[in-house]
Amino acid sequence: MKIETLQNIVLLICILLFSSCTPDDPPVPDNPLNRLTTAQFNPDKNYGTVTDIDGNVYKTIKIGDQVWMAENLRVTRYRNGDSIFNVLDNEIWSTAAEGAYCNYNNTLNMDTIATYGRLYNWYAAADQRNIAPKGWRVPDIDDWSLLIEYLGGDSIVGVKLKESGDLHWESPNFADNSSGFTAIPSGFRYRNNKNFQGAGLFNSYWAMPIYDLGTAPFLSLFSWNSIFHRGINYNVNGYSIRCIRD
């Protein structure tokens, strides 16, 4: 083989290697939380995946024309790499006016965080630096309404959204997870009494946009009924986030 030909081949290989990894797409390490979830997904559904900036890999599910995460968000950084404020103290949490996250009861248990995800205030959900993975976003109230309508309405949709059984939901749990959404009872962190409550019994998800200066929309599921409850509450509450694909 001529030296010139060999040099051209080497040059081509170098170009291919360097062009496949750009500053816009840095390598993402495998996150230690991956594969630790104990959530029971619907075995009859075909799940996809999406990866966030921390390397968390989430199952995704197509429901009608929408694609949702089938797991609660657990990222600790915005899409641009900035850290989200981790708040442990109850007093600081109840008055925060910037994006913040916590784990339920401030646990450090890896299996629990992987299964239930993290809790975020509304400021983190709405931050312009983007808490969702690239190509995804925090759903607005219209996104949730489309999901609810497709699955039969507020009064029955909880059955189809919640993880079935009583491994995580307290009994009785009215659920069959026929949608594959696999909602987990992650509880929340509440401003008024400044503590955590509800894990095993209910969950709450943030929705966009803001309602007024201090409140925003959210939706909740409970173990003891099939209703998807809609409401408005304090921006500083800690709720779960499920992202939707753009």
C-alpha cells in the first residue's frame, strides 16, 4: 500500500472520530441510579428510553399521539449543566424563590430515589435553563388534558395511569396500568407544614404555565380512587415531574 494512501486512510479515521463527538453533545456517563428502580412496568407495552444530562436513563411510553416519560424525573442539573439547588432545610424550602429539588424525607437511599424520583418546586420546573432532557419539556395543562381525554376522562384515568398492585401504592389501589404510564406514589413536600407527606398514598405532578405570582397548576393521583385530581397550589411545594416529548 502506498504511503500516501495509508496517510489518507488515517486522516479519514481521525476526522470521523472527532466529528462524532462535538461540544454540543458531550459524552454522558452511566448514572448509578440506572437499573435500580423497583417500579413494575406493564409487561405488555413496548417502552423506549431517554437520557438526561446526569446520565439517568428513563423508560418512555407512547400514549395516543403523545410520548411521556414512564418514570419520575430525578435529574440534579439543568440542561445547560447548571446545578439545581438541593434544599434539605424545611424553612429554606418553604420560602425559596428559585429552582430547588429534594428527595422524599431527604433520603439518600439509591433504590428509593431511582423508583420515586426527586421532588422539585415549580421554579425548577419552569426555569428557562430547562430541566427536561433535550427534545423534551415539562408538560402544560393542555398536554395533561389531552392525555386524560384520550384515556377516558378524569373519573377513570387513574386506573390506567397508576402502577398496578400494592408494592408501592397502599391497598386498595385501583389501578391496572393499562396505559404503561406507571405512576408511582411519590408524595410531596408541602409549604404550610414544611414537611414531607403522602408517599404510598398519592402523588402530584407539576404543569405549566404559572397561574399567578405564587401558585401554579398541578395534578394528583390517589390510591383509593381512579380520579386524576386537578388543582392550583404554592410554587414552593415539592412535586414530581413527568416530561413529555416535544
